[in-house]
Amino acid sequence: MASIMLNNPWDRARSQLHSAVSHLKLPAAFIERMEKPDRVIEVSIPVKMDDGRKETFRGYRVQHNNIRGPYKGGLRYHPKVDMDEVKALAFWMTMKNAVVDVPFGGGKGGITVDPKKLSEGELERLTRGFARELAPYIGEEVDVPAPDVNTSPKIMSWFRDEYSKVVGKDSPAVVTGKPVGEGGSEGRVEATGLGGFYALMETMRLLGRRHNGLKVAIQGFGNVGSYLAGYMKEAGFRVVALSDSKGGLYVPNGIIDLSVVAACKEKSGKLAGCYCVGSVCDFSNMESLGGRDISSTETLTLPVDVVVPAALENAITEENANAVQASIILEMANGPTTEEADVILKKKHVTVIPDILANSGGVAVSYFEWYQNMHDEKWKKEDVLAKLKERMDTATQAVYENAKDYKVSLREAAYIVALKRLYDAA
């Protein structure tokens, strides 16, 4: 029963909160405030479908806490979106923004929908309907949504346009993750993957570990996973396995050209079969490369040094944690490791770089985008990425130092850092 309960993301979020709080002397009223979202919004969104019928979708926005600034967090379009998931993600955004030290609170939203089953017109009408429903509750200095799973700069552009119509003025800072030509920031597209790379490199430096030649397996090869893989390969890691929801490939000696594999995936819609030699990608290359097909879950238990869950929640559980062979886990997805798995990994002395640190690069650059919009500025890409590295290195150092001081895991230390900053701002 406990296992089922803690696979509920909201229950797990509260458990993580209490674990960190046990190391701090904080007033009960403050802890209670962290346990409860400030506001929970649930809406119905009627959409006229292409065949003329009306379909109604459920949308959510949870505003967890705004002690440190406007609520901030993405909008995801996914069939499994529900209130417990959105509440947990909003809580994690509050913590993440405090860890990376940007002046935002935490929010999250989403629609229960499979966007792959909608035409572009239906998707636009759904997004604009969602923007109209949320308009009374959001704003540049109130709540600033962003892209998340299955949402994109184009969707943010529709959302911003519809919100601007509702309020009667152009409001570029109401969302982040916009196209660069429409107020988006340079460097935003690669920010989450690059931020994770910076967190990994700084953690390894602090641990005194060398990285050259270390083998890496990445579960999830979307925007985050693909950029991260590129940065890791460039730095001297050996990327040996990649997977998506349909499976993946394992090449023990290292995948030669990630850009060709990415192009293969884009063309075929899946990684399976993308065994690439030169520009030719085909199953016929599998044997010469010494490769084999793997499932998405198998990616996490391969004989590698670093595992990166970069897909959805609950990837590493008590069922597969004992089989993890990596000594480092870099959590690029939100909530990829269950509490039961955390206990197992700790006993195995696996270093887990937690999600609220590892994937905070995206919201750091979202803050930079918001700041540029609010102050009518435009920063160069190299300046954005330099500011990102400084934020990620500083956050990683703070987490590492607190882990040493309190003799806790990096996850608990990240929550301790966040809670201290939130309490100081309360």
C-alpha cells in the first residue's frame, strides 16, 4: 500500500518536504504553508473539432507559492495529466526556483489530452481556450506559464496572443519559452539540457571525479536529452545508449554521430533502428556496431557510469533500483525516482543529482527571458549561457555544501537550500 501511495507524485512531494524539514527548525505555520498550494484552478475547455463536433477538455493550473515572486511553471499536454501530478509539479517548481535562486514562486498547469491526436487547428483552439480560462488568474507579475511536456514555442505564442486579446494589451512577459523573434530569449531551447550538464560537471568536480570516457545512458531523447547528449559527448563522455517511449539502441563502444541519430529519429518518428554509420542509418549496421535494441526501461539498468532519466515521472522504482549499475544518476525529468528507489540507491552509494537542481536550467533562462521582456532588453546568447553557468555552478555548490554540513543526500540538501531561502523571504 505504501508503495502505491508514494508513487502518487503529490504524496511523494509532501514526503520529500517532511524529510528535509526534519533537519531544520522551522515554524509549523511555514511548513503548513508549503504543504498546501495557494490556489488550485480546474477548468473545462470546450473545443470545436475539425469535424464540427464539440469536445470538452479538462485543464489545470496550480499556484503553489509566491513568497519569492510570481508563480512560474510550465504547461503540459498529456493524457495522464491530473490534479495530483500538477500539484506535485507546482511544489517542485517552488523548490526548483529557490534552489537556482531566481525570484519566482512555483506553479504548474496542463491539459488532459493526447496532442498527437489533434490537428494543428484543434491544438491552437484548445490553447487559446485555455488562455481565456486562465486569463483572470495569471499575468506578467502574477503567474507566468512556460512550455513543458508536449508544448512548444508556437503554443506559447498562441497563448500569449490570446491572453493579450483578453486583457487588451500586448503582454510578452505573460509566458516564457516564446519564439526568439517574438520576445523569446536566445539560449532558451538548449537551457535545460545545458543546465543539467553544468550541474553534472560541477558535482563531479566537487566529488573529485574524472569524467573523460565515462559511459552514459539517456532515457528520453527529446529536446532536453538530445542537447544534454551533445554537450556530454563534446566533453568526452561516451554516450552508449539512447531511448524514447518506443524503445532505443545500445552501442557499447559509443554512438558515433548524435546529430545523424537525431535526424534519423526525426524522419522515422522513433530511435529504434537508428544505427548510423556515416549518413546511413539502418538495422543492417547494428551488427557491425556491436549494438542491440533496448526498451526504454532497460536504458536505466545498463552497465554504464551515468544514467539520465529525461522522460517522465516514476522511471526508477523499487522494482528496478537494485538493477541500476550506474554510480551517478542525473535526474533531468521531474520526479523520475520514487522514494522507495531513493532508499535503495542510497544504500548502493549511488550519487543522485536531484531534479530540482539538475533540470533547473530551463527556468533560470525563463527568468532571463521574463527579465528581458519586462525591461525591454535583448541579451546575446553567449551572455545568457554565461549567466546560466554561473547560476548552475552556484546552486550546485550550495547543495553540495549543505549535503556535507547536514550529512544528507544531495536531494535532501537541495530541499534544505530551497526551504532556507523560502523561509528567509517569508
